[in-house]
Amino acid sequence: MEDSLVWHHSHRGIYDVKSGYRVAVEAKQSAALSGASSSLLLPKDFWKVIWSTPVPPKIRNFWWRVCCNKLASKENLFRRRCSDSQQCPICNASVESIEHLLFRCDWTRAVWFACDLGLRSEVGLCPSAKIWTLSLMEMCSNVKDRKEIVGKAAVVCWFIWKARNDWVFSQSPVNPQAVVGM
Ligand SMILES: [Zn+2]
């Protein structure tokens, strides 16, 4: 079969203005989202620190996804048309962004309040997980401490994410005390 040009954003593989417009709008939205973070001046070793935190590889990978806004939150799924709602499935009071689900939902606030990392006030105010991670790194004077604090924060968030998924997929009630105790 000969090669041919296919527009893979429509069912028939043929370009039309409607699907072109949709793709352009989506590209603009994701550029706006990543623009906020790409204009951020990250230290040279930012990603290196994330990939060498002293935690299991699955948690490193999780934290990388959080910092790149690639976690399957309702907001991200809705944007990709994989969910019919972007509301937080736990509180139903807000869009479930990564920052909402990890830091701002009432039950996760309780987790941060109860855990002893001393991050309770900063965490609710951070504009993005990436900026928060950066501020954690800036609190430390050496690379070893940076890796440790980012690792600890990532572990807490990993258990929040797990508990959130247990609620979404198995209707197990979320319990801040149980997350803190892990
Ligand atoms: Zn919520």
C-alpha cells in the first residue's frame, strides 16, 4: 500500500475545520498550562534530584508525573475527554486538579496538618506541585537534604494518591490518620 497523509484527529482520517479548530484550542490550552511552568527557571539539577530521591522507583516516577502535570486527576482526564466530570470525587466542591487532590481537598489538608514534615501552611498556598517542589529544594543547603525532603513529600503524596484511588475505585472511605500512619 502506498503511503498517504492521514489526519489522525478525525474518525475518517481527513482534515476538517471543526477537528482542526478543536486541536488548535487544545494545543493552546496545554501550551498555556505548561507555559506557566516552562517559564519558571528551574535549577539545573531539578529533575536530577527528583530522579535520585531515596524512595522506591514507582514513587520517583509518580513524583515526576505530578511535577509534569501528567497525573490522571479528574481535571486532566476531563481535558482529554476521558471523564465526564472534572469535579473532585471526594469533596465534590472543586475541580480536581493535582494540587487540589494532593494539597487542598479538606481531607488532604488534614493529612498535611497531622504529618510532622512541618509543611502544613505552605502546602495549601502553592500554585503548582512543581513550584512547591522547587521551594522544598530551596529550603535545603545541600543536595542530600534536597533529595530527602522531596522524597518525604513525595511519599506522603503517594499515600494520598493511593487513598484517593481506593475511594474512587473501591469506595473505601479516605482516612487522614491512616495516611499519616503509613
Ligand atoms: Zn476535593
